[in-house]
Amino acid sequence: MSSEERVVRVTANQISLRLTLTPKLLSKSFDDAVIGPFIKAYNKRAELAVSRQDLLGVRLDEAQVLKDLSVPAAVVLLKHEEVHAELSFRAPLDPSMELPSNPFQAPPSSMGGGAPKKEELVDFHDDDRSEIDRMKAERRAARIAREATSGAAGDEAAKETVEAAEADAPAAPSEPEPLRLLAAAEQKLAQLEEEVVAVRAVVASAAGEFAEGLLVDASKRAAALSAAANKLQYGMDEIAIGDLDESEVPAARARRKAVNAKLEGSLLPAARSLPSEVKAALAAL
């Protein structure tokens, strides 16, 4: 998976599909980018087909119910983490079954489905954080809790195995400080480039009931991105390539030059223009 892509594993009725979304798909709504493709794949494998109208609810990472499917996929999905989305469908009618005497009667509970319980829905307006901030924070907390519970039993055995392996393994040579700083700068540059794509996707697709909240959140992200890009530029001047061995200097200079070229050529201009782009989108609401 590249730094600009995000991954979601979608499951319904024991059928699972792993989707990798490109920046183009991330700019679309969660409905169009995730739900639609999954239903097509689901119907090829399931005995009874379902449609978009049969969808009852979407639960993310077993913790939150996604109520607005028009939110951009880039906002719902997490960076560098695989999100799990569980879909609930109304049980489709088996063609071999006879219709009841009253065809408009509600299906019995044995058919499955049913609307999500009211208490499971999340109220995103009880504090000053945006809907997306709350959703992501609670999903991460739920994931950490699950991983801590499932991994506790094997922690001690794993620790002993790692300690034994480390005792037998030769000590790894320490990386020179300039090279370590270069690697960190390259990683930070990739993260900021990904953030530019994500913020612009929000600006381009923000609409509907949550548009203002999404754009306010995007404004904060744009300001933080601009500050981080400036900090990265200043940090590049602090990398003392002259302290390296002579044989390592040419490659290190080339790497620093590549980072500076991307900074000055695309990232810094984008970071400086993003706040005005968000402001214009807010004014257009």
C-alpha cells in the first residue's frame, strides 16, 4: 500500500472483501467508494443477492455506527491502518419461499436484520470536537482495548522468545545521525504530501449536513500542515552531511536535494494555498 492509499476490510454475512482505495476513490463518498463495489462483489459469491436498499447499517471497527454515508471516504478511513467495516443487510427474500397471505406484513424476526438499536447510535454534538474527530478517537480506543485483551495471554511467551532471539543475534550497527535525520525527513515529507491530498479531497467533496464541520476540521488540518512543512524545511538545513564518511556523502546529498526539491516545488506552495482554499469553500456554503 502506498502512502496515498487507504485500506478497508468490508464484511457482511461471513463474506469479506479487502479494498484498497486510491486518492481518486478517496475523494468519493463512502457509499460510492466502498458500499457500491462491495455489494457487486458480494452478489457474485452469495446465494441470495442484496441491493443498496437492503442496507440497514454500517459499523466501523466494531465500535461506531456510520450514519452519513455521503461523507468522503478519505475522512472515514484512517491513515496507515486497516479499517474494518461490517455491513448489515435486510435478509433478501428467497424466491423459493411462498409469500405470506399479507404481502405487506413485516418479515418475522427469524429472517434477521432489523434496524440498529437506538442506543447504539452516536451523538456527535455533545462536545466541541467534530463528528469525525470523535468517531476516529473512539474507534482507535476500541481497537487498542481489543488488541490489549486478545494479546495479553501470549505476551509473556512472546517476550521470552524475543529476548532469546536478541541474545543470539549480532548487534546491529548504529546508523549515523545525518542518515537517521534524512530518513525521518523523507518519511515526514511523504506523510505531509498524503495530508495535502486528503484535505483537498475533503474540500472538494464537502456537502450536506456536515459540510461546515468537515471544512472547519480541514481548516485546522491545513494550518497544522503549513506549520509542519515550514518546520521540515528549516530542519533540512540542520542535517550535517559533512559529518558522514566520505563514501556516504554523495548519496546523502542526493537524498537531501530530492527532499528540498519536493518541498519547494510542490509541498510548500500547496501548504500555503490550502488555508485560502478551505476559506473559499466555507464562504461558498
